Amino acid sequence: MKSQILVKRYNQGLVNSIKDEVGFSTLYRELSAFIELFNTNKKLKDILFNPFLPTSRKMQIAQELLAAGSFGKKAVRFILLLMENNRINLLPEIIQALPDAWNQEKGIDTYEVASVVPLSDDQKRILKEKLGQIEMKPVVVKYGIDPELVGGLWIKKKNIVYDISIKGNLSKLKEKIIEG
């Protein structure tokens, strides 16, 4: 829970420092590239996540890495801030949540949609249009597959879930039968 709060705070700080879509794309790409260094080099990850290595040494290693790469000032400052506070382990979560924080700042709602089979491009377009009409503003829709749904859709916006699946309907029917 504490990490979610920290991720949200760091994301809010990042979003507040970004001026436009180009700045967001650049920062997102640079932070993702830094994480890719971890994912492709286990030894580096072990060193930077080592609790016994002094923070000053970790900072020095990170500065050398960042200087060798093509990272902008914002990305460098942010990564070093995480290193200094021993929170570099939060970077993957921060990057994952950053697009949603950016969209929220811009007034764009994000929906998660799950279905049993992949939706066609037409179905995706129509669903996005309908959700946009309901919200009366632009929306971003993330699609996923959930074979347990049996049929239908599962739509989530923040903490609100619209379960219009066969599995959901069967669960509701089961509850009614149990209640009598």
C-alpha cells in the first residue's frame, strides 16, 4: 500500500513537470530505456538494488550509466532522486502508472476492458466512441483477454466495475438463489 502511495506521488511530480505531449513521450521513453538496462543486465540490477552497497556508490554508477546514454535532464534528475532515496525499485511501477497519471492530468479517463476473445477493430472503435459519449470527453481504452468470463465484457474505470459477462451474471444468479 505504501508503495502505491509513493508511486502516485512520484507520478504526480513527474506529470506536473511535463509541459506537453512531446515532453511526456520523451520522458516516458527515456525512463523505459533505463528500466530496459535493468532487464537486460541482471548484474547491473543486482548492484543497484543491493542493500549493502552504499547509496553514494549506487549514485556514482547510475550517473556513469546516465552520462553514457542519451538521457535528458528530467530523466537523469528523476532517476538520481529515486537512487538517492533508495526507491529505484519503484521505477517499474512508476513507469507502468505514468500514462494513466498523464491522461488523468489532461482530463482523459482510462478504461480497462476484458473479453474472452480479442475484439475486432470495429468493436474497439465503437466501444471507445460509446464510452467517450457517456463521459462526454476523450477516453483511453486498454484491452485484455480473460478466458474466465465465458462471454461478454468486463469494463473498469478506476474503482468502478461494469460486469456484463456471463460469469458475472451467473455469480449474481447464484447470490439470488442462496438468498432465497
